Amino acid sequence: MSAEWDPYRGDCPSRMLLDRIGDRWTVLVVGVLSDGPHRFSELGRRVVGISQKMLTQTLRSLERDGLITRTVYAEVPPRVEYRLTEAGHTLQEPLRALQTWATEHMDAVVDSRRAYDRVGGRLDR
Amino acid sequence: MSAEWDPYRGDCPSRMLLDRIGDRWTVLVVGVLSDGPHRFSELGRRVVGISQKMLTQTLRSLERDGLITRTVYAEVPPRVEYRLTEAGHTLQEPLRALQTWATEHMDAVVDSRRAYDRVGGRLDR
């Protein structure tokens, strides 16, 4: 860890990285790849509703950041597989924790939103 | 945890919640509030570069989701403080893990991006 990276500084690239890894599609795609290598079409099926364009962008960003590899097998038609790199594997745990938090707290969040909207956002104490 | 929430389903609200909590501003604001209650202006100073509008939106979303409270003290001028709720405190750990991951892996990510861009994104194996 470099002391130089600090996402609280406005100009630090780690802030953009933080954004990237917290992105819903990154969380879900890395989650699927945690099970092992997958092809593009399989990923698209598992992450319901992701567009082809968004899946392509997400995979390209992950590859550029060194978190997944893209392997092309010389078959007819060519088979392309995506898999987590060693660095990508280290991302699994924080992202899984985030996803678990979201599903575990969704009920409470829904209740809170209802209460907030009922009083028009005036929850001042 | 409700089995009904599944962010892999396109229509599940937990996907939006996942987006929200992974947002860079949420990560950074919750990080500051982990130290204790803060006023709006203090938050703006700590999270360098966040606009007033974005800070207002982030705080409002966090309040609506039940993760922070907004307390108005009857002083002149009125003092307004934001603090994490019990649910908000449970979010600290996953978000801190995400932030730690980003700063720890930033060097490797920068190297990977350089390599990727050098070959014009063709890292096929």
C-alpha cells in the first residue's frame, strides 16, 4: 500500500478506482466470475438486465485494471472466456461483503424510505 | 436477510441499493462519519472536491435509507449535525474494506492500465 493514494483528495486516482469497483455491474460480474471462468453470453444471462454494451465496458475496464483476463480459444467459432486474476480474486471478499450488506439491510432500508417519504423528508430531530 | 432480495435479478431494488452504497461519495462520507458526528461544512472540507449539491444529495439519500440522522440544534445560527445510525455503523466495515482495497491495489492497477494501453487493449492470450 502506498501512503500516496488517498481517495479523500480530489485529484487522487484511487477515488476513480473506488467508483469503479463499487459500481453495481462490477460487483455483480465479479460475483459471477467468483464461481470460475465464464463466457460473455453466460455472464449476460446471470446478470439479468445488463446490456451487451455495458457488459462489454465492464469487462474491458476489469481487464484494463488487471482484475480479469480474457482468453480466446482457437475453436470454430472462437471461444472467449473471462476469469479473475489473482488481484481480481482479492476483490471478491470486499464486494461480497457489500452485496451481503445490501441484501441483509434491504428490508430496513425500504421501511426507512417509506417513513421518510411519508413526512416529506422532514425527519429533523 | 430476506431470500427475496437478489441483485442479480434486474428488477430487484437491492441492485439500486448496491449502487448507492458503492458510490464514491457514500464511501467517503460514511468514512468521515465513522469518526463521529460532523456538520455539513466539515464534511465538505474532508471530502475534497465534493460539490455542495452532491454532498446534499448524498446526505439526503443516506438519511432516507436510514443510515444517518440529521439533528438540528436550536442555536443561533442553528447547528446541524449528521451522524451514523446503528444500521449506518454496520456499513462502515464493508466500505472501509472497499476503500482499503482501492488504495492497496492502486499501484498494480496503474501498472496494468499502462500495459493494457501500450498494446491498445489487445491482451488476448
